[in-house]
Amino acid sequence: MKLKPVKYLRGELAVPGDKSISHRGVMFGSLAKGTTEIHNFLEGADCLSTIACFRSMGIEISQESDFVRVCGKGLHGLSAPSEPLYCGNSGTTMRLLSGILAPQPFETVLTGDASIQKRPMRRVIEPLSRMGADIQSVNGNDCAPLHICGRPLAGIACHSRVASAQVKSAILLAGLYADGETVVTEPQRSRNHTELMLKHFGADIRSEGTRVTIAPSPELFGSRIIVPGDISSAVYFIAAGLILPGSEILIKNVGINPTRAGLLEVCEKMGAHIQLLNPSHNTAEPTADLLVSSCSLKAAVIEGDIIPTMIDELPTVALMACFAEGTTVIRDAAELKVKESNRIAIMTENLRAMGADVTETEDGMIIHGGRPLHGAMINTHNDHRIAMTFAIAALAAEGETELLDADCVRISYPGFYDDLDRLSVVL
């Protein structure tokens, strides 16, 4: 795909439903007794992989015109699939399913595409094995495919080495079936969608700081889920609105859960013009409309406890830093190396190709802002967040930019380019 610069972006949009919450709605609805309706479900490739996996285990899931209906069979209602469960490129599907499948009375294999087969799974294999799970990396490299033989599980106290919602969630889901309480303590607090939604479905789960405790559950109960707009999808339009002079964008109904909203705190630190309008706390997940206006940005140091609350937004923040006055430092973000791609290396490589002054570090980047960007050929490495970040970069660069494998955005935002085109005012 070839992109050219635009004058500015104007208008309003509603970004797709939150990917993390959409995944969990399908999973928890499948484990609940009765019907669950998921409104504003994200029909991206990753979430469709989750639907396919649960259909393979006997769960009836229908995609209606404005919601997804899941006919749950209870905690013990899953059936053995007839073939390996294919998770596509979805780490959330694979890691959370590992926790769900570990106590089931059947054997399964979890597999996925070439990218997912390179991502680290030891981080869930190890704690689940401590609970009594029989889970093996088929190729012996701590990556997928994973062979899981269901076993009775014991509750454990787990001190996770990484602040990862996927790891935490896998352990908590296994804890639903354990013979006693399971406790997960993280070094920093990661996103808490699992805790909020499990409580909504009737689980006995308690949170205090970085510690979460779950008790074995006799049953979960179907519910109605309203998925807020995904802040990880909103970030691209936030960045465009800030760095393109004359832009003003209203992004409707965005989730602003505090464990996900580190982006807004960093934007404020960088001097961004973002107003939160119509805040709502009517559901477990708070939302607001975001009004974004162009402005001059300033550099910031981004580190520590805020990193887990904005890990998926960091590549786009790195782009914003290229337009900020001064030197921005991103550190404590080594988790970026084990996403769909090594996002530290790829962001550095591609930003440099566009003329930015960026240095890769062991756990982040150093970005000297103020150098104008120019068009370049961008290798997205089939990473949806890289593709969308550089689509925004192309709008603010001089000349033409070509994105390789640009259609990978279907993983989380199938209509991204249509929304971008609709809001763009050309030169």
C-alpha cells in the first residue's frame, strides 16, 4: 500500500471494540451457564480465532447483526476438539486457553501461525505446571504448538516475573478449577479486564494492589457485555490529531480503564490537547469520548509502572516523540520484543528509514525529536500495530511511503484504512 501526506484530519469516529475484552467475553461466556451477549464485539482476525476455537469444543456461537451470542455450557461443558485448536496470530487466545484447557478431562494441542510459534510460552507453561498441569512444548523450545493433557489442579501462590495480563489471566482461569485458592502477584499491575469480567460472571475474585486472589468456582453465569472502544486502536487517531497541524478528531466511547489508560497520562505529560468528554462509569469498564486537537508536543521519560498500562501503544508514542521538542526516553519496555514482532527493533529500523533520530536500547528507545520525516518503504513484519503506526507516520512525512503487508491491520482494526481515508483532508 502506498500513502501520501495529508493536510490534516477532521471529524469523528468510533474505533472498534476492545480486543482484550472481546476475547474474554467469548471465553468466559463459553464457560458460563446460559447465554451471553457481547455488544460491540471486535470482529478482527484474533478474536475470530477465539470464536473458532470454542466452536471446535462444542460451544454454539452466533454472530448477529449487532452482537455475538454465546450459548455457554458451564465450567465443565467443553468437549474435546477433533483436531488441534488453531489460534492464528493471537497470543491472548493461546495463553488464556492454556489456563482453561489445563484442567479439562481431555487432551488438546494449541497451535497457530508462524509468528505465534516464535513467541514465548514458558511464562504460562511454568506456573500452570506448578499447579499440576501437563503442558508441553511439542518442539521442546518453550513455544507453540503446545500439547495439553488435562489434569486436576492445585491452587498456588504465584509471583509472576513479568507484568502480563495474559500470564495472570491464564493462571486465574486455571484457578477456577483448582482445589483451593490461587494467588497471583505481579511486579506491576497489568490490565485487569479478566478480574472485572470474571467478577461480573459471578466468580469469587479479589484484587488488592498487584495481588489477585481467585477461589474455585462452582459455576459462572451468562451475562450481557458491552465492549468499549479499544484505546489501543484509538491511539493512531490520537497521534494523527496531535502531530498534523489543524487537526481535530472526536473519538467516541473509548475505554479508559486505569490499567489501560497510561497513554492518556503520557500524552498529558507531553503537553497534548486531549479533552475527556461524556465520561461514563455505568459498566465495569469506564468510557469517555476523546477530543484531540493538534498541538506542539514536548519530550518525556516513559518508564516504570506505567509501561504495562500502555504496552501496545508504545510504538505509536515513539512516533509522536519524533515530533516532540527534546529527547524522549522509553525504558522498562523489554516486553515489546516478544509481541507479534520485536517492536523495539522494528520501530527503530523503520523510523530511521524515514529520517528520525532513534537509538535502540535493551529495553526501549531514545528518540531525539524535531527531525522531519520523509517517505520510505516500511516492512511491517505482518505486525498490525507497526502497520497502523507507520500509516500515521506517512500522513505527516514528505513524499510517498509504501507499507509492505499493510492488510495485517485486519487482526485488530479491519476498517482502519477506510476510517483514515474518511477523516483525511488532502493537500
